[in-house]
Amino acid sequence: MNRLAHHQGIHKFLTMLGWALYFSKPVMKHLVHLVDAMITKGFSGTLTDLHHGSFHPNHRTTLSHFFTKSPWDEEILLRKLQHWVLHRVECSAKRENQPIFVSIDDTICQKTKPSSRATHAIQGCDWHYSHANKKSVWDILSFGSWFIR
């Protein structure tokens, strides 16, 4: 599978999450390389940086095809990861016998409205209600939650 030494640990973790039951070997290979690139270099948002950071053996366009045309369900991926995180938090709370506080933040990053001549709008942008501006704005919504002991 043309892996770096630490890819085995990433693959074991993804398999432990149960992803190998839902995703094919090529999809798992892409996911291992993507996780490697994101934790090694940091995510800058470009496929070129992901490709270089992951030492992926295939051409960069393979990653593009993976994201746009590959038959994999990101909801399964997200659901399995959320289940694992919540299970870890629950086990920690039981072990420590302490309450867990949850902080939820729905931050928006306002963007300029797309030009009528633009062929493609900014990916991930949409209209969301801004409590600060008291109106709907064109933005990227960032939703995060933190568990605090």
C-alpha cells in the first residue's frame, strides 16, 4: 500500500472506528494519506498542499476525483467519529466521577457576496443569520463544541 511508518497507526485507528466496514481499500488509503497530511503540515485548504504533505503516491488529480466522484458517504465517517469521541468523554466522566461541561460555538466568517459573473460560488458558503449584524449574511459557518472537565 506504499505507506510511511506512521500510516499503520492511522490505519489502525480508522479501522478501530469501524470505517473499514463501510469504505473500500482505496478510500481507506486516501483517508490515511489525508489524515497524515492534515496532522503533519496543517490544513491549508488546497489539494496541492494535501498531496505534498501526505506523500501520496498517486497524482494530485486523484485526490480531486476522490472528493468529487468517489462513492463514499461522509455522514458515516462523521457519525462514527462522533460516536467514538462521545464514548471517550462519557468514559472519562464516569472514571473521574466529575461533570462534563459542553461549550458550543457557531461562529461565522462573513465573505463578500459572489459576483453575478462568478462561475462557481465559494465552496461551503451560504446565507446564515448573523446575530451580530441582525440579518442574514453570506458566510462560512464554523460550528465547534468543546468538552471541559
